[in-house]
Amino acid sequence: MKHPKVSDCVKVFDSLWPPALAESWDSVGLAVGDPDAEVRSILLALDPMDAVIAEAVVLEADLVFNHHPLMLKPVKSVNAATLKGGAVHTLISNGIAQFNAHTNADSARGGVSDVLIALLGITDALPLAPHTPDQETESGTLPTGIGRVGDLPRPTPVRDIARILAEKLPRTTTGVRIAGDPAATVTRVAVCGGAGDSLFDEVRASGAEVYITADLRHHPATEACDTANRGDGRPQLIDVSHWASETVWLDSAARELEAEFAERGFTVALQRSAINTDPWVERY
Ligand SMILES: [Zn+2]
């Protein structure tokens, strides 16, 4: 067994979460690092926040694996006095690579929304927005794409679904909130890990009776309620913490990585970050 290089790690990541599945506006892949450098340990965290990078330095990790990009918007400089430049300098001066799988990890099977909807016992969900509408899938595999929709084993009140999510997701300051009718009994569930307020049309088209996502702002939420009330009353809304909705995926990502590195004959230590990157810390 040998340690992988950064380039070997990228091949493993890309095999699980193909970059071709990423949205066109996204930034995924290796942002910092020397492809020839050896990797003995990888730190997994949702966000490449300064505290996570500092943790990687202390743990002497060789690569930080994130869901969210370090540089989603293009930067014109990596001057260490700038926000992104400072992070890049810390990473490079400590010999740490940084990689992220974002919307490609949302879209892939076993990805962020699959893990989220599986908390409700739904394991055969279909994408809300298929990656390509006429994509050919290998026999026996489910299609890829953003968000998931599937059916609960039995009709369930929206407030019971919210309670299950509150119990199964990590505890957060912002909690789990319902818009619409908490007493409505629903079967068809749509989810989108992270901010999903761009998918209301797909949610309505899917016939979902409740939509679970994060970062729902006032206007999209009130307009969705009015649209529902003027129509067939669907969907009710459940808003969860962005961090919580996605961080649950990291455990399953670590398991998939462990198997894939072993399959390729590599030995590498995988560690989940101890840093909670949910920005909200108190509520009154
Ligand atoms: Zn996100």
C-alpha cells in the first residue's frame, strides 16, 4: 500500500463526483496544490473557512476536501492581505492542497440530496432537475441531477417530518422551520440540500407536497405560499440550516472515499473536521 499523490486523489474524487455533473456557474476541483505532492491525510469539511484551514495546519493534513468552493467568484490576485489570498497563502506555505466537489456532489447518486432524503427513509428518489433530460443511464442506475423527489412509506404530517429532521440533522441555532400548513398530511417529498429557492418550478412539476431545503428567504417563501394557496395548496415548505442539510453528506462521502482509495491500493487517513462552519451561533 502506498500513499496517493494529489493527482491520484483528484482521480478518486472525480470518479465519485464527476466534474461534468457540475453546474456551468460552479467552481469545482483542485483549487490549490501540487499534483505531484504526496497525500498521507485528508481533512473533510463543508466549508474552506479559515478555522478549517488552521485545523488542517495543526493536524498536518496534506489535503483539505470541501463541498463549497474556496473561490467561487474569480479572483484577480492572491495577495495575502485579501480574504481568498490569505487562505491560499496559508495553504501553500503549509504544503496543503484544497479540493472541492460542489454541484457535482449534489447531482451524483449518493450525493448531498440523496443523503438528505434518505433521513426520511426514501432511498430511490429521482432528481428534481435531471442533469440532462434525455441522459442515458447504465441499466440499474438512477439518473443524476440537482435535488431529489420521492415518496414516504406512508402519509405523514408536515410537522412530524420537521421533527424527524430536527432529530436526525445536527442541532443548529436556526433549527427547522415550517411555512404553510404544519398539519397537512403529505406523501410526496422534494428536497434540495443547501439553497434551493431556484427550484420551485421543478418542485411544483414533480407533484411534491412538501419541499425541504435551506436558506429560504422571505419573498420566495411568501410567494411560494401564495402560489400554493391559489393552486392545489402544495407544496408546504420546511427550511433547515444550510450547513446541517449538507454536512450529513460528509460521513457518507468519507465512506465512499475510504472504499475507493482501498480499491486502488492507496493508504490515506481520512478525517472529518471538528469545526462547525454553520455561521449562526446564538438565537434569542
Ligand atoms: Zn451549500
